[in-house]
Amino acid sequence: MAHDEELRDHDRGLSHDLPTLLSRRRALTLFGGAGLAAALAGCGITGTSDSSGANGSPSASSAAITASAGTEIPEETGGPYPADGSNGVNVLTESGIVRSDITKSFGSASGVARGVPLTVRLKVLDTSNGSGGLAGAAVYLWHCDIDGKYSLYSEGVTEENYLRGVQEAGSDGSVTFTSIYPAAYSGRWPHIHFEVYPSIEAATTASGKLRTSQLALPEEANKLVYATDGYSRSVQNMARTSLDTDNVFSDGYSLQLATVTGTVADGMTATLNVPV
């Protein structure tokens, strides 16, 4: 299945786009023009790219964006490869999906995703309760591999289920996944998909979903990773788009742009707060 199908999924007309746009506009209203710029600057975010440090490593911002009460991360499409039962296969009901390390396939599959190591740390925040950590929530996270392919869907990896997993949030709302850095494929900025559920039971029965969204990876970190072996096509693909032209992030990404730290040699870490 070609990745341009995901692009068509984002072009289903005003009835599909309006709820997302309204959600984003509410977030922008809370910040307000100059206030938004100041908030982003305070978080180390300066538009579509970051400034490289002297050592060539991504410069760490003080933290991922802290949500204001009532500010929710935008609702986004899960794309054509969610494997949550909404488009074909449902991996959420399979034994083994609850795991932190998603680099390997589970069950009868045995594939291992290769690439630069990436730790993904999300913190689910409850906007209805002062944006404190949402303890006991569950996050289903998935993304493409080093070749831009999605397990269970893309040619050559339909029998694999790697780079998919569910984690239960701790007392502070945090979840951590061990993965690899995803590729940039044609038409999309580098990203990671996730869904938030009220509990592990809800996630593993694919019911009661609270939010579907996407995490954007910053340009500086992408460039460092894509300069390594195996990511050559990502360099070309990323050059053809930007956060401002991406079909998902073009209408605002301040709450979705992760902080990425670390090195290619030791592994990268992506951090993001997820207010729901």
C-alpha cells in the first residue's frame, strides 16, 4: 500500500477538517499572538527548525511544552496504518501488545526493526484536572521503520508487528517506549502516531479512546539521524516538505513538536507532554 494513501486520508473535506481546525484554533486563542511566540521561545522551539549546538548534537530545551488548563493536543487522523481495528487488522487485542520495547515483533513474528535507537517519553496530562498527570491512562504508539514502511500493512512487512506497543501511564502520567528513529517518507514530515485511552483495559479492547494525535520530530535531530547509514532516502524525502507544508502539522504544531536530545551513537530521546 503506497504512502500517498495517507495523504488522501487528510483530504476528506471540511466535515473532516473542521473539528481539528477548531481544536487547534482554541489552543492558539489561549496563547494569543505575541504570547504564543514567547511561550514557544521559552520552550526552546523556534519554528520549523532548531539551531545546531557547537558539537552537532540537538540542543536540549528545558522541557516539552507544559499545557495550560483546557489546552488539549490536537486531534489528528490515525492514517491508513493504525492497526487498531478501524482499518483492517487490530493488533490491540493481541497478547503481547502491552510492552515498552517495540523494536521487535511479538507472537509468531520475529522481525527486528533496525535504525538509530530512540526512546519516546510521553506524559499524559488531564486538562480537566489542572493538567496533572493522568495516572492509569494507556498510550498506543506506532510509527514507520527505517524504510518508511508500517508493519502489518506495507509490502514486505505485512507479517511483522514491530514498532507498535501499548504502555500504562504511571502515577505522573508518564509512559516510555524503546524504539528506533522513524524514516521520513514521501509527502510527510517525520512523525510518530499515538492514541490515548483511559486505561489498559480500554486500550487492549480498542474502546473508549480519548485522543488520536501525532508527534513531530524536530529538523535538527532528523538531520543528524538521517546522515547515518540506512536513512539516505529520508534525506531526500524530508527536503521535499516542512512542518509548515506537512498535511498534518501545517495548521499548527506547537503542542506536537517533541524535544529531542542525545546523540546518534548513544541513542536519541524524544519527549512530549500530551494534554487530553
